[in-house]
Amino acid sequence: MSEQDETRSEQAEERSLQALPEKTQGEGGKYPARLWLRERLLDRARAEGGALYAILDAARNVEVLSGVVRFEQIGHSLYRGLPEEPLSDVAPYLVRLDDNGEMLEWLLDRGWGLAWSVFLVARANPEDLRGHFARLVTVMDEEGTEMYFRFYDPRVLRVFLPTCTASELDRLFGPASSFLVESDRGSELLAWSRAEKGLRLESCALESTGEDILIDLVADEETGEDQHGPLVIHSAQLDAFYDHSRSNYEGRLAAEFQAVQAQRPCDLPDLAGEALLERIHGAVDKALEYGVDEEDDLTAFVDITFRLGEDFDQDPKHDWAVKILQDPGLEGHAKVERIRRNLDVG
């Protein structure tokens, strides 16, 4: 294993341990949360009369593929039989876990909270189930453009499910009766299942009682879509992914700026919490208007607004920066770099 892989492995172990506190049991007794998670997952499968499966995402970490090989699951790739079959090192793998306790414990111990997999319960045999999910690996947008659909990433599935119509849920669930995934911070187990008039979400925190929510479905529309062809991801669903991704990015950026606020107090005067988030959101809006849309460049642009002012592009003394931003011959990255160079020289 390379030094880089060892570092990734150490980071995964640290985050897994952080995501799995002890779980209170009975009269004040405690036991590791991964054991509690294992029992909840297996209990769910027994209650629904199905088997417990997981779809593992080898693209998330090299350790995922190592585990797939170690537990002899390499033949269960969703890419098998598809043009993507040679991409085994980044493929999704369907594995059965209710009869493979050692792999289940490994997955919870090493991967919980790291978006390595989604769990599911189904009565179908493994090969039929694999065939069903393999058909969802590629989808189309409304313009007919083909794209990969990482539904086996819990971060994607959590956003996508509430946007679905009944027919879309039918196509996604197929023979599965429920999906079970980690929450955003790995502090909750989320169980998604079909309900008579909606989508049921049951959440249970690792350190508290659970909650049961019924989510109304998006109304089905007559679209003329081929129910046997690729699943179509609609513009509203793509917007939901974008909004979620942007919200997460701005939250991370706010945390980063707050972390350095003590070292650069003049750059962030009295900004914290919602005020800081609103300031960052406005700066990102402004950056996008000027064609700055890559994450690193957006971060640099936000920093520029802290250095020059929130509305620096309206201030005559910063006309030089406005000319750069309005230059049609420059791409977003070049605009940001030129402004930063001028600031550093100044």
C-alpha cells in the first residue's frame, strides 16, 4: 500500500470512529454503535422478510475495492456485462450481508459516515437484484444526454428520493422494499420505504429516539417516457442536486473562514453564523454572474470580496477589478488570478 493510500486509510479510520459513538442500552449500559447499527439493519431485513444487501462504491476509497476482493465479491459488480466493466476499481458492487457477518462488521466499522455504500432490503435473488440496479447505472436528462447516476452514494440518494414521483420510485426500488443509509454526518440511520400515499422516512439517531415522517410524492405527469428505457432525471431533480451541493459547499466555506477569523480579523469583521452564510451566498451569486464557476475559483472570489468589500464591483476605486471581470476574453479562473495578482502586488 502506498503512503497516500495509508493516509487515506488512517483518515477513514479516524472519521469512522468519530461517526460511531457508544449507544445507550437498557439501564445505562453502553455498547459500540456499530453493533447497534448491525442489529438494526438485520432486524429490518427480518421484519420485511428479505435479505440485507449493500451497494458499495469503489470510487469512494481504495479500501472499498480491497474489501470487495478480500470478501470475494469482485464478481458482483453492477458494471458486469456493461461497457464500463473494465472499470472495476471505481465500480459499484452489490453484496449480500445477512449471511456475511464479517463483511457487514467491516463495512460498518470502516465505512460508516464516509458515504461508502447504501444498504437495502430485498426478497429477490442476488443476480436478479444486480440486474435491476445495473440498469440504473446510466440515466438520461430531458435532452436525452446520457450520464452516470450514482444512486448508490447516500449523499445522492438522500437528495433524489424526495423528488421522485410514484413511477420513478417504482423504477428505483424495483424488488427492494427499503433503502437504509447514513445521515449527512453519520449520526443517524435513515430508512426509506414506500408508503401507500407517499414515501416513508424513518430516522433513528445513534444517541436518541427515532422519528417517522411521511413525505408526499411529486405528482406523476404524462411524459411519454419509455418505462423500459433509461431512467430520466428531470431538471427539477438536477436543480435539487445543485442546490444541495451548493449549500454544502457554502457551509464548508463558512467553517473554513471562521477557522481563520482569529488570524485575519480584519477580513471577517463581526461575521458568523447566518450573517456569514448570507455574505458567502451573495458573493457566490456575484461570482457566477461574472463567469466564475469552479469551486477553487469561487472560494478565491469570496476571499476577494472580503478583501475589497461586498460590493467592490460598484465602487469606482476598484474599476480596475471590474474591467477584469467584464473582459469577455478571459475565463473565470483567469479573472480571479489577475485580480489576486494585482492585490498581492498592491
